[in-house]
Amino acid sequence: MTAAALRRRGIRAGRITVRPSGHPYDRRVELGARELAWVEDGIAEGAQFWAADEGPGFSGSSFLSTGDALVGAGVPRGNIVFLGSRAADPDALVAPDGARRWRSFRAERVVGGKHVPTDAGEFIGAGTWRRRFYDDESRWPPSWTSMERFKSLSRDGSRILKFEGMGRYGAECLERARGVARAGFGPTPRDEGEGFLSYPWLPGRPLEPGHLSTAVLERLADYCTFRASAFPVPSPTIDELITMARTNFSADMGNELPTELHLEIARPVLVDGKMDPHEWLGSASGELFKVDAAGHGDDHFLPGPTDIAWDLAGAIVEWRMAPEARRAFLDRYRRRSGDDPERRLPAYLLAYALLRLGYAAMAAASLPDQGEARRLAAARHRYRSALLDGLTPVASRGALG
């Protein structure tokens, strides 16, 4: 979008995408031969290099690692600009030597216009939707509120308008949402243009772990069965998931993840990634609907495309399934799908807990709202318990080499 905006103004612009990796507070960018050739061409033409991203976040390390990589490739610091969505306080950045490094680059904040559908009414993003469902804040599910996508009610309150993505990203999200609706698992979407979809406001309440029942277990298993067949993808690489697991384990436990984690890919899919109880609505008539089912399988958060075992693990962890409930859930999935995930599931339970633990920790550290920070800290503790519970089964099954 940055390159397109520049071109509209008559400025010649090209772009590449890089993905910083490593510890979330100390990320690194490694430029391959193709990226280095692109950078060298730009240097020869005296180009400016703009790093455009959301943030900076708590550490600023995504921007900083990109800037450092460009400097390492020969770009003068004066030709590098950070283009973010908020102004940074350099002294508050937790990346190593973050303040000095940040001040060595030029940084600009984009002040965007408010491009929303004309029917947009009350804003219910940034976690404010919870006020409509819960009388007591102690029951609120935790949220990294600054990472929630824009959501509002329509002016008459009959629909939810949500930003799902521009261009092909939004088009693919629309098709997935339609597929979920056709299968009877979710509300029917409507394209509102400019990257927005709308969904009917369903009468019902978000579920909680205490609502787990035979009917809920069957619905969860049937949804995972549907997901595994409806959204297959080519077998993806799991390198980033492995790196995430090692990094988060080391950051939380203070030592290395025992040997190697093997994440087998048997049923590669575009996962849902949000199997939490509050992502399911229960109606007075007993119907269960999955919401937020289309946009997280390929967004900028992990896991990305992976095995359906990720969603199975997510359901088990988020619903806090006891052994008997877990067996019933997996038996139902096995019968419906013809897929036996038992061998590969322990490693995914471990990886899922590690991702969510790190996510909760970063979210809690980045938000000024103490109530939200407490909810996220409680979630982190729960994910850590799930991690510890999963270590022995993973090792005994050989998922740790």
C-alpha cells in the first residue's frame, strides 16, 4: 500500500517483504541473495529505503532489525526511514540498546484517514465488544486490544462490520467466510467494500469453558473435520513454528527446549487459529455458531498454514478439556474425518501453548490497562500450566527427538 501510494504521486517505487525472526525483543532480518540484489540496485540509484509496518511495538525490534540489515547491506542511515502507525518513545523500547539504535534512524508516523463503510455505527473494536455480553469484567476473555481488527455495528445495530483485508486477502477471506456459512458453522458474510465484510448480529452469548458438553464437543470436532477438508493447502514449512517454540520456551523457562520438536504435517490446512470458547456463540435454541473464522489462518501472526492438529490442540487447551472430554472430542474427529491425530497431537499441544504463552506475555507488557494486563497474566499462567503438562507426553511419544 505504501508503494502504491507513492506511485499515485508520481514517485517510482518498488517493494520487497522481509520477515524478522528470533526473540520477539531482539529480532533479526537476514537478507537473501535476491533481497540483497534488490537493495544494491536501489543503492546504485540513490534510493531511499522506507520500512513500513504496524507499530513499533513494545521492543521496536522489527523496525530496528530491518534498519540494521539495510545498513549492513550498504545503505546509508540517512536514506532509511521507518514508517509506522504510532510514534515511539525510544527510551521505552526493550530491544537491546533500543534507544540509541532507534535515534540513529529517521522515523515517521502515518496519520491515516478513517475509511469505513457509510453504515458504520458504534465502534466495538479494541475489546469493547465485551461490554455487550458480560456484566462483570472479571468474566471478560483477555484481549491484546491494540491488535484487534476494526469492528463496528451497523447504524441500525443489525450487523457487525469488520475489516478483513484489502485486495486478494479480503477476497480470499470472503470466500472462506462463505464456506463456513454454507457448511452451517457461521454467519453469512456480505462484502461492504474497502476491505470490510459484514455479518449479521446473531442472538446468542459467547460460550465459556464451563459450557463444555457432549453437544459442544461434537460441534468442535465436526468443525475441525470441516476445516480439514474445506481449506487444504500445500504442505507448508514449519521452520518458523519450531523457532517460535524454542524462543518462547527459552524466554519463559530460562533454558533450552529439550532437543528437537517434531511437528508432523499430515493434514495441511488454513487453520482457524481461534478455537477459544468466546469465539463460539450459543443461541437460546441450542445452536452453536463459530465467529471470527475467516481471517486468522493467513494473517501476520503465527501459526500460518499448518496441520489441522493446531486447531485440535487449540480446542483442547482453550476449553481446558479433561482427559475424558479430550478422548470424546478426538474420537468424534477421528470417526468423522478418517484422520488419527494421536501421534502428532502432543507436539502441537506444546507448540500451541508456547505460542499463546508468548503472545499473552507480550500483550500484557505492551498495554497500559492494568485490568487487561491482569487478564493476560492469568492467561499466561494457564498456558504455562498447559506447557508443563504437555512436556512429558511429548517426550515419551518421541515428538521430541
